[in-house]
Amino acid sequence: MESFQHSYDRPSLNGFETEERAYQIKERIFGSRTLSRLAELDPSRDADQINTLLQESIEDLFKKSSNDGVFNDRTLRTIAGLFDIQLTNSTDKLEVLEQIDEKLSDLLLWRSALERYNREHQERQLIFRSEIEPVLKDRVESMIGIQIDSGFLPISRERVSDLVARLEFNAVDLLNHPERAGRYRANTHEIDIVLDSSFPTANSWNPEDVEKLVEQYTHTYLHEIVHAISGHTILGVSEQDKLSSVVSSEEIGIHKNHVQKIGLLYMKGAPNNIAGYAGKEARFNWFNEAVTEYITRKVLSTDSAESPVYQSEVDFFELLKEKTGLTDELILQAYFEDYVPSEQTGDKVPCWNLLKKQIDESLGPDGLVKLDDALRGLKGPLLYMKGKNILNKTPTEISPLHALLSQQL
């Protein structure tokens, strides 16, 4: 087994494009800002401030990484690993939490754990970016290319290569993103892949593990790539937008872009004349995620038993196709349709308009918008159950389950 050597005594990381970029990535690790502030304090003079910062970081850990104080299995395993607490399938979780609580009462031990976590995650970042991500990128582009050549995906290889070449990839830590496996951020054209404690560090890295790790992360990576190559509308932030509530301070300060459309998702502020609704809310996210996952599975030739991700959304999407007669061809044309305000006149998004018209003909006037009104913010089995009952109901017959769900929501 080869050792993966790297020095972490300076802000830049070898293997990244620029020192500024490396610093940004390093800053995204949980607890990194706390450690930076602690480094500026003198223990003999600033003991109270140091204790306060460490206590705040513990509160931040529970706020970010738990749901009502309950950690999911991946997060619990990661936190336990900070204190060398071993978990097995038979380990009592309550006992582990009690051990963690005892460890957290020692603030010096907590600071040491944060330092170790930051150091090890920097190692994971470097290994992922230099050893795993290049293989993933080539493999995923090749798989997408096969589906383009087959006629399934209505996008050119050149367009995919251009969009993927301009992507930035970040290996982010689980404690900052406990509920995610990955994320595409359209405003900056970046993909975050979440690494947990199972990903190797410098001491555990083995080059023979590349194929296993590539296979482990292919589904998440491809799902986010599909988001990234979908149809977009991206505008520069205007001076007027800077004063409005449409664009967040984060977009103004960092992104410099305002995204209106990603695939089938229309963002807050999207104009009514392209989306078919008043653009005050983000719309059709469930639809966008369902189609993104549907495409991902087609590219991977994966069935639902192998990939439960967005299963309820995909199941409801299949029901919607059956109810409305939508074809894959029309759905994918709308999904990959770009809207460029400065270049197009007339019907801005013809495929989207045809898709919406066909759904409205089956569900009634503004049927798609009303369906989104009912489903927006839901996910998983609840989304599927409510959506199914909406599709099945008639004016004279509403199922008891739908009536119950409507009362609860």
C-alpha cells in the first residue's frame, strides 16, 4: 500500500488550480472557520473566547448534522470516528451518543477532533480530485455519449463536453451536508460530492481501490452531471436586481448570476411568459428531480432495486406519463431546452409549452401549476401518495387518503 503524501502547513493545496480556489475549498470543511479564529487567540489571555468558540461549534454541529437532535447513521458514524469510537451493526446507538456527549464535554479534545477532521478531509479532497474524479468524468461522459448516439438524449456530444469542461468539482464533507450525496449549484456551475468517513485518507489510501470508489460515486456524480447539462437560463445580475428580493446577497456577492431555469425547474423570478405562472416561487422541483433521476438510470441501465434515490418521484413521474400520454421525446426536449432571452423571439420555450399544454389537457386548465401547488415542498412516499390521488380523483370522487392528506397539508 502506497502512502499518499501531502503537506498541509499552508493554505494552498497541490493539485488544485489556484491558491485562491484551494483556500475556498479548504474553508468549506466543517469547523475550519472556528479553527482559523482560534489560531488568532492566545490561550493564556483569551481562554473565555476560546471556550465560547468551541461551544458554538458544538451547537453548530448539532444544528447542521442532526434532525431534532437525532443523527442519521452516516453522520453518527463520522462523529464517532472523530473520537475513535468504533461502530458495528450491533452497536447500541444510545450508548454511542452517550460516549460522544462525554467526549464533547472536554473542549480540548473537541478542538483536537476538529483539527483531525479538517486535516483528514483535506486529504480526502485531494485523493478524490486527483485520483477518482478524472476517472469518473471520463466514464460518465462516455456513458452519456452512448445515449446521445442512440438518440435518447437530445443534446450534442460537443455541448456536453463544453459544459462538463467548465464545471468545478468540490469534494465536500458530510458534517456540512448530512442529508445530501451531491449537489449541482447552477449559479456557479459547480458540483459538490459529499465524502464521508468511509472515503480513504492518506494513511488508508490504496491505488487498487480506485475502481471500487469510482463505482461507489458514479450514480451521484452522473445525477449531478445530468443537472449540469440540462437546459438553462442564466442571466447576469443587474443593478436593479441587486436592490430586489429576487436575487440573494449570496448571488450578488459571489455568483454574479441569476438562474431562471434548470431542466424543468423554474426558479424564483423566472418571467411568467416562459414558465406559465407568476414567477414568485421556485416551481416543479419534484418534476425536475424525477426526470433527472430517470435519465440517470437510463444512462446507467440501472433499475429501482439497485438505486432507491428519488424512487417515489420517479414512480410518480411514470404515473404522470401514463395519465397524460407524455412521451420521453417531448419530456427530454423540454428538459434540455435552453432559453436565451437575448437571442430568441416568439415562442421562447416551445417544447416546455407543448409539455405543459398536454398535461393541462389531461388535468384541466393550469393543471401542471395546480399539481405543483399541491406537491411543492413534498418528497418521498408522501409526494407519491398525494400525487397519485390527485391524478386519480374525479369531481365526484376524492379518495379518503387524499382528503386526509389534504387536511394535514
